[in-house]
Amino acid sequence: MKLKKVIVGLAAVSLMAGMCAVPALAAEISNDNSGAEIAVLSDENTNQESELPTLEIRHNGHIDEVTNYTVGDSEKGDDWETVTYKCDVEQAQNMVNVHKTHEADMWNKDYTVDISAKPGVKGTKSIHCTDNDCYEVTDVTDTEWVPVSGIVFNTDKKYVTDDTPFELDATIYPEDASDQDLIWESSDPSVISVDENGTVTPIKNGTATITAYDSEMKVSASCEVTADMLNGICKNTADGNWYYYRNGIIDRTYTNVGKNANGWWYVKNGQVDFSYTGVKSNENGSWRIVRGKVDFNCNDIVKSEDGWWYVRGGKVDFGHSGVDKNVNGWWRIVNGKVDFNCNSVEKNHLGWWYIRGGKVDFGYTGVAKNRLGWWRIVNGKVDFNCNSVEKNHLGWWYIRGGKVDFGYTGVAKNRLGWWRIVNGKVDFNCNSVEKNHLGWWYIRGGKVDFGYTGVAKNANGWWKIDNGKVNFGFNGIGVNNNGAWYIRGGKVDFGYNGNIKWNGTDCYVANGKVTMSGVSVQISSRAAYASSDTNWLIVTDTSACKVAIFAGSKGNWSTVKYISCSPGKPSTPTVKGEFKVTGRGLSFGKPSYDCWYYTQFYGDYLFHSVIYNKGSKTSIQDGRLGMQLSHGCVRLNINDAKWIYDNIPNGTKVIVF
């Protein structure tokens, strides 16, 4: 069912409890044969279950557009119905009577329709009772079309200083002219515009003529309107403040850096903010603001709420990258802004600088890197005169001309010593013999050990070391922890085989290694320069499972015994180092076994016999020798254990390796 639109004219008040309905007018707009407008609420729409038309009800100076209402809940006439609805404006219930038929629209005791006259067509006009409680129509007369004979403005010129819309005061003659509506026109709408309701709006500074015509375009009146509006940053003489005006009105939406004849200014919410100092931007760049005004004399690094900025001539120089200073320090600048994330070495015209958190750290001395390399820093600045070995948190570095030389491998010195360098870095894991232009050097833990004299090896051979340096003039026997060696020209001659006498002892050289007669080179090399508080020396090789017993003195030891043993197993190894014999005993054991003839050399570490069954010296429980299997002591054949027990005095040196 198609909705019908209804207009209702209402002269009524809101219905409160106990009040009666107020006569009204309801109308569906259509035309009859006479051309007059008629008002209808069709019978088909009185059914509450039918789709009801929309009603437009004139009520207390406004129009209610009503879609939700009830029909016929109270009194009704033959040609009208009572409609009840809620007024959205007043939030109260109203009740009106509306027409049901075409015949009821022209004239009625309580309501009628006033039809406007048109050129050549008469209209109607009703006269109502004026008593407070009277709503009767007392008379209805015909009306004639009355044309407009004149239009008069209250002024023919108007001057405005802002773009606030206004209306011209127009008087229409005669007062009872049938059509009071005017047609409006501007001679230049781009300067001064006017809308269909006669509202005049200044657009920009200038002059335009506003003209009003009657509906038949036969009569007119004109007014010349001139706009002279403030624009830009201007001083308000009333309060002394400076504002940004747009067409004479303070533009509170404007926040920017703008200019006038007195300078450039920071405007916030339409007003120059003289309390602001910082950096603000406009379409021309970012500017240093001091108390609201651009400071074109500023050449500094200044801060704002969004960072620190490099300013030249009052403007942030986004093209600048480097290192620059202000009263707070020296700063790394990238594209005009302090880069607080910078941790590098960067330059300016004065040098290269160590940056941490965007700021030059003048307190730092060390080695730091950037994209070009690693650099020696002294008090925050690269020292291009540095030729040394210097450190940072990652290690020690070989510096030449202030820069780490990653291409260098050798031995270099600083104030702390001489160091093994590999690819520019001190190799603290180096234990070798390495060279530089001054010679070959004995390195331990990455540092030349000038206190070492002995034999040490590298990839090229084994070398005689005197005071940390290879002695290429040495010809003789050299000793290290691995043995004694036959040396010619400072280097072990692994090709030599023969008999020699060394320190009064007959020795045999096999492939460059010197061996005391009957004793392994590992043991003989340790015995060669060992000293003891007695005339005896015991040397134990836990790897070879051998014990050697010497008699004599330092440099003149003779082998007395060279016997097999069983030292500690890997999980309970025999203690290693140099010790002294401190005591002895006949036996020890547990309920299931005994060990005989023990000699103590360190705490619970002993020389003693293999394991025998309890109380027996003949019934062996575990007699294995030549393997690592004890709990830490050194097991021996019972006769060898007894020989040590009987012959080796307290104080005798014991070497275990």
C-alpha cells in the first residue's frame, strides 16, 4: 500500500491529563476541478490495522511529522476523525481532528482551509473567533491576487568587516501583497553571495550589489555591500592580543607559523602564543620560535617537544648531517635532527668523534667502530697519531695511524708488554713461538713471556728460548716439560741420532730427543733440572704408568729404579704436581683387603702395594699394574713398595705428571 503524505494545521496546546481535543486541519495535497487545494484523510486509512499515511501537523510554531498515531480512539464526526500522537518537540501527547472527506475541507464550524490567491485565481481567507476558549470560524471570504508594487531596503549601502552571514531588512509594498516571497541575486557571488532566503554572506574583500525581485520579476530593490575584512596575523586593539583572522573573524582552527609585516609568528588555535619557545613547522620549513616569534638570528642546536634540531638562520637545516655543539655538549646530527640512537664514530670539520646516545662522550678512551673501521679513541676523539696495542670491551687491538689494522698478524708491543696479534687483534689463546721484525718470541696467553727459558714449539719446529726470545746461536741440550732436546742453531734437530754425555750422565739421542739410559724421555726431562731436599728423587708418569727413582743431585741424577705402577683411574685421578714424602706405614685396608708398605707424599695420596686379601701378603686380590685403576694412590709391586718404604726418607721430592 503506497504511503500518503498528509499536512495538518493545528491551533492547539499540549494535551495534559483531563484536557480535550483541539480542532485542527489534516490534508492530503491534491487538486479538484476548481484548482483549490483540498485536505483529506481517506476512509481506508481509519482502519487501525491498515498502513497509515504520514501526517504533517502544524503545531505551536513548528511542524510535527507524524507516522505513529491512533485514529478514532475518542469522539469523531461524520467527516472527521480524532488523531492522537506524541509531539517529539514538546515530548507530550497531542490530539487533533482531521478531515476524512473532500467535502469537509472548505468550510466547517471548527476548521477550514485558507487557499492563497494566484494571478488570475481567487483564494479564501477565514476569520476566527479571538476569545481564549473559542476556536470557531466565524466567516470565510474570497481573496484577490495583490501584486507587489514596491520593495524598499533599509539602506542602499552596507559595510561589513567579517564574513558573518546577515539579512537585509526589506519592506514589501503593499503590505497585503499576495506573494511575500522574494528572488535574490548578487552581482558578484565570488565576493558577496546571497542565497534563496536572502541570507547575505561576505566571501572576500570587495564590493557587490545585492538585488531582490518580486515573484513576478517586475519589481526590485538593490543594496551595495562592501566587505573590508581582516586577514592574517593582526593585533586586536580591544584586548591587545594578536590573532589570526580569516575574513575578519579569528580562526580558532588555525595553528601554524605565519607571518605579517612584523615577522613570523607561532599561532596556536588562532592566537599568537607568546609563551612558546621551541620548533614549529609550516609549509616553508621548520623554525626556531622564541616567545612566539621566529628567531632568524638563531644558529644553534635547540630542542622542542619532538626532538633536538640543528638550526641555521632560524630555520632547521634538514640537509645537514655531522657533529655540532651547543651549550649542552656535542651532538650527532642526521638530516638536521639530533640522532639520540647514534652509537658510532662520526666526523665534522674538527675531527672524528666517539658518539654514545647521540652525544660525543669526551670521557671515553678505548677502541670503537663505525662503518669505515675500528678507531683508537682518546677523550672522545679519534687519535690518528696512535701506533700501539689498545683495548676495548671486545679485546685488544693493533692500531696504526689511529685505526685498527685487521690485516696485520705478528708481535707488537704497548706499554704493558709484547703481544701476539692475529688479524689485528691480540690472540690471548696463543701459546706458540711467533715472529715480528725483531725476532721470534715465546708467547703464552697471547703475551711474550720474557721470563721463560727452555724449549718451545710452533708450526715450524721446536726452538731454544732464552728470556722469551728464540736464541738462534744456541748449540746444546735444551729442556722443556716434554723432555730434553738436541739443539743446533737454536732449533731442535729431529734428524740427529747418537750418544752424548749431558750433565755427567750418559744419554742417547733418538730423533733429536735426549734420553737418560733406561728412563723415558718424559721422566728424564723432568729429572734433568729437578732438585730435592734429599739425595733421592721420585718421578711418576701417570700416563705411561711408570715410576722412576733417582739418586744424586740436581743435574747429576742416576737412575736407580724404573718400575711399572697403577695410578688413579680417570674418575679418581692421582694428584699432579711437585710434592715431598711426609710419612709411611706398614699397611691399611678394610675388612675385605689390605694394602702393604705405604709411603705418603700428599694428604691421602700414597705409594703402596697392590691389593691383597685381608691379612695376607701372598694372596693377591687385584695385582694389576701398568694401567690407571686406583682411587688416586700409586699401586706398586709389593717388593717395590717395600723398597720405597725402607729406603726413601721424608723430604724427598716427588714429581707426578
